[in-house]
Amino acid sequence: MTAVNPATAAPSRVQTPLKRFVVEFLDSRVAVLGLVVLVLIVSSALFAPWIAPQDPYDLSKLDIMNGMLSPGSADMDGNLFWLGSDEQGRDLLSAILYGLRTSLLVGFSSTTVALAIGLMVGMIAAYAGGSLDAAIMRLVDIQLSFPAILIALILLAVLGKGVDKVIIALTAIQWAYYARTVRSAALVERRKEYVEAAQCLALPRQRIVLRHLLPNCLPPLIVVATVQVAHAITLEATLSFLGVGVPVTEPSLGMLIASGFDYMLSGEFWVSLFPGLALLVTIVSINLVGDQMRDVLNPRLQH
Amino acid sequence: MLVFLIRRIAQSAIVVAIMSVLVFTGIFAIGNPIDVLISPEADEAERAAAIARLGLDLPMHEQFLAFAKNALSGDLGTSFVHGVPAVQLVLERFPATLELALLAMIIAVAIGIPLGIWAGLRPDSKAGKIIMAGSILGFSLPTFWVGMLLIMAFAVSLGWLPASGRGETVEVFGIPFSFVTADGLKHMILPALNLALFKVSLVIRLARAGTREVALQDYVRFARAKGLAPRRIVGVHILKNIMIPVVTVLGLEFGSVIAFSVVTETVFAWPGMGKLLIDSILLLDRPVVVAYLLVTVLLFIVINLVVDLLYSLLDPRIRLGGAKA
């Protein structure tokens, strides 16, 4: 990783906000480690079809004779099962890599969509004010007074199983956080001089909101979003574990953990343990990055 | 105060009404429970009879009106699977969930506050950093996976504690509870620990942040200058003042503990209402799902109201009248 882009660093000593952010972020070794691990995880999920030893969805490649192999053992042809196999003879490492894809897909896409919706709604609330603002915020308050898992359970009980449905449910849960964060940030920002100056220039409202207000409301939002990705991934795993999340045909990490649950009790721990560790490492690394971002972007701690 | 209460209750009634419409239409739009309930060999006449008995042949709005009328008198329908009133089924399971949630809260406070104060007094010490790292881990660990690890460690490998069920119960005022018997308590330890994990991390963070703030205040310095024992300063002067945010947040979190017990109860086969919900969703037992959700919504509204009132009692700076409820 190159910390400072040489092109921007060389000519002037002026600190752009982005540069200061990068430098301050690199202060914490733990956070950098988290970021490196996260990049590794995301890329191994992206490139799973090329690096996984086996295609876990291709039933013709599975041999029931290889069922429940313990970690590190090899089958008749000498193929090594690094992390063991499940009851159908599926290589667990491959299953985890593919499971990561589903988990990350659900986590990132639901966060992105929710972010977009929350951003829009929050901006409208902040800019419109009055009764529209009150109505939107009351809705947000009511939704946030119920725990996320309860809302997700209701929605999935209605929608049924499926990756797309889990994404919808997680989006519906998350938008309220962003709406609230954006609104409070926007209310502070719109009173600042630069907005006033832009208004004096008679710039169109649209331009003021999109080009001036929006970029300045982003920092707190990015922090919330980072932590929310981790939440979304955990929640998806939990829902899949409960049997209301993703279908068996597209196993996420949570699904893998759930299917290994019964074997765990009989001592075949690896089917459940390794997907769980993968999930844990993913979430911890996201949280480490998010924690450091919060410290760096927090205006109260800025010097 | 009275104005606040009236406004709040009126608002709550609207929320309950909206929720019941949403939940009803949502839940009743899914699947066809008849397919699950009747054996495939049943002939047409049997099918029709069953559909009529469950009221599934009526149009949706008529089903809802009948539901709403009964709901107002406390009848949320009869479970398709168990054949008993759904509310009764949910309420029967409630004590099991409640005692688990309460024990989890006690564990969260008993572990979280001392660790949080410790980390807050010495934020840069090794112990302080380890405690904070532990709390990040506690936030990151998925509840169900920790539950499985607990089972594997303490039930399967060590064999110290039972892995599932409620154990021996004793009826107190006609309600069965586990915490009164040694066997029941043994059954409770693992699930309660599991449920408490997330809240422990939360309490650590709150207590640490509070301690860091309070420890710098003049009255703490003064107490120190007066020569009070450190134990008394921490135990009385600091503890009292960090309790306000802890109590508020824990009160609000109590609802989420009850909701999250869905996960813990499934892992540990604890016969509470969370497990009932999951079983009912999987069996398409609509009345029970609706009953669970409405009972939980009511519970939440009551909890939030009580916490707001408690908050204003604990912290005189809060005025309810002006606050938007």
C-alpha cells in the first residue's frame, strides 16, 4: 500500500482533507492491519472461482466418499482438503470462499442501497423542514425503537427466503440510521458560511445541495456505513442460521455455520468452526477500520 | 407529566394499530398454510372444510376485520398447529424468555461496569487496552456462533453444563421458573452468558466513557484532595454518576435482549417465545407469528415509556414536557 500519492504530495505542502485523512488513518497499526486483512478477504471472495480448489456448487465434482474429511487430509487422488470437508464431500475452504461472496454481496449491496435512500430522505428532511421533516423523523424514530433483528424477522416472514429478499430486508432496516445521520449533519452544515455564500451567488438549489452540502455531510455517513456493513453481514448470518435467510443453494457463511451445527455436537467441529472464524475475521477487520475512521473523522477530536 | 403521558399513550395506540395492519396483511399474504396442515391424501371435501374452519375462504379485508374485532378483546386467533389460542401460547412461553433476559442483563452489569471503570481509570494501560479490544470482539462476534462455541466448550468437551432445555422448573405463583432450582440455574448459565455478551461490550464502553469524563471533574479531585480512599471515590462518587447513561441504555436495550433471545433460544433449544416464533415462521403458523409480534410491540412501547419516565427521575436535567416524545 502506498500511503501518499506522490503526484499530489510532491508539488505543494498544502494538506488536502483526503491526504490528512490518509496520514492520520495510517497512525494506527491495528487499523492498517484490519484494512490489509479486509482487502485480502474481499479480493479472495472476488476471485473465488479462480483460487478455490473446487467449485462447491458443481455437484458432479463432489464425491460422497470424501464426506467429513478432517482438516488437512487428502482424498484418494491426493487432493488436499485444507480445512476438511462437509457431509457431501464439499471442500470447506472452497465453500467458505464462495460463502464469503454471498455474505459480502448482501452486506455491501444492502448498505449501499440503504445509504442512497437514507441520504436522499435525510437531505429532503433537512432542507424541507417543517411538517415533512417532522413526519419523516417520527417514522425514523419509530423504526429505530425496534431492534433490527425483529424487523428483519417480520420482513422475511413475509417475503420468504432468498438473497434478494435478505438484501431488501437489510436495506429496510438500515436506511433510517443514514437518514438520521444525514439530517443532523445537513442541519449543521446548511447554516455555515459557504452555503450562505453559495445562496448569495444565486446558485440553483439543486446545485447547492448536491455540490456543496452533500460532500460536507459525507464524513459522518461513511463512518456509520462502515460499521453498518459489519452489522449487515452479522445479521445476514444470523438470519440464515435461523433458517429465514438465504436458501441452501446459495450458502452464505451463516448458512455454512448452521449446517455444521449438528456435527459440532458429535465432535466434527471444523464444518462449523472455520466458516465462523472467517465471519469473525471479516467483521473484526471491518470494525477496526471503522473505529479508526471514526476517530480520524470525528470533528471533536480533530486538532 | 400528565400531558406527556397522554400524548405518549395516544401515539402508542396509533403505532400498535399501524403495526397490526402491516403485520396482518404481511403475514397473511404469505404461503398457504393448508398445504402444510393437511395431509396430501386429504380429499377436496376435507380441504374445503379445513379452509372454512380456519376462515381462509373469506376475502382479505373480511379476515382482517374479524381479526381486528377479536384482537381488541385480546383474542388473536387460534394456532393452526397447536389448536390453542395464539396469545395464550405466546404468554405461556414468556416467563422463560423473561428470566433469561433478566439474568443476561444482570451478567452484563456485573461484568461490564467493573471492567469499564477499570478501563476508564487507566485508559492507556495495558489492561485498559485489552478490555477495549475485548469489547470490540464482543461487538463483532455473532451471537449464534458464540453460543455454539459455548456449547462445544462447556457442554461437549468439558461436560460441565447442559447444552439445551430449561432443566427443572418450580412454579412461582403458578408460573414455572428455572432460576429457583440448581438444575434450572445450571441450564440457564450458558444461554444467559450468550445473550449477555453483546450487552457486556456495550456496558464496558458506556462505563469507560463515563468514567473518563467523571474522573476529571472537580468533585472527584476534591474528594481525592480530601484524602478519601480510592475505593470510596470510585465506588460512590464515580459509580453514581456513570449510572445514568448505563441505566437508560440498558433499559432501552432490554427490548432488544428479548428480541435477540430468538437467536439464543434457537441455539440452546430454550423453550421461550423466541423459539416459538422461529418454529411458527417455519411452520407457517400465522396466528402465532402475529400474536408474537403484537405482544412484542406492546412490550416495547411499555419499556420505552418506562425508561423515559425513569430517565427523568434519575436525571433532573431532563424535562419531559418539552421533549418530543
